[in-house]
Amino acid sequence: MFISIFAFSTQKVAIISFGVLAWLFCAFSGAEFARANGGSYGFWLFIGILLGPVGLLFSYVYFRLTGERYRRYRHGVGKKSDIPEMVRCPGCGEWVPYGFKRCQFCGSFVGKKRR
């Protein structure tokens, strides 16, 4: 009788494992979303572990409205983003902001060609 109480079928174990993995995925995704938008990773991981999919949805909505990345897109200079567009340097292959005339790593010209 003792063994039959704790005996799980393979199907039940698979369903429980999938549920736990999905719950953890939601928790870590919400925390990563918070970190990318200037929020506390640990706090949002805790919220995600407690609430699971609801926590992920809450973090998405919260950072969509208040997050640093979205705020910078909405309130940049001249209603344009103040996050610079990045281009690849033809000399060294590093990423530099589009407004730079010279690469900050190798010194070659980037962006518009010199005359």
C-alpha cells in the first residue's frame, strides 16, 4: 500500500516535469526582460517563480509601459530614438555608432565616405 501511494506513472512524471520547466521558463524570461529594460533581475525572478506565466505577463506589460528601452524610443530627441544606430566598421569589423566619422577601435573612416 505504501508503494502504491507514491507510485507515479511515466505520463504523470512527464506532465509534472513539463509544467515545472514551463514555470521556470516564465520566471527566467520575465527576469531577463526586466534586466534588459533596467529592472532588478533578482526581484523579477522572485516574482516569476511565485506567479509563473502571470508574472511573465505582468513583467512584460510593466516594462512595456515603463522600461528604459521603450522610454528611450518614445521620448528621444525629435520623437526619434536616442539610442544610436550601429554600423559595422569596414576596417576592423567592430560595431560603432552611425554618427561617428572614425572608428573608435582602429581609426578608419565609417559612415559617409570622405571626399
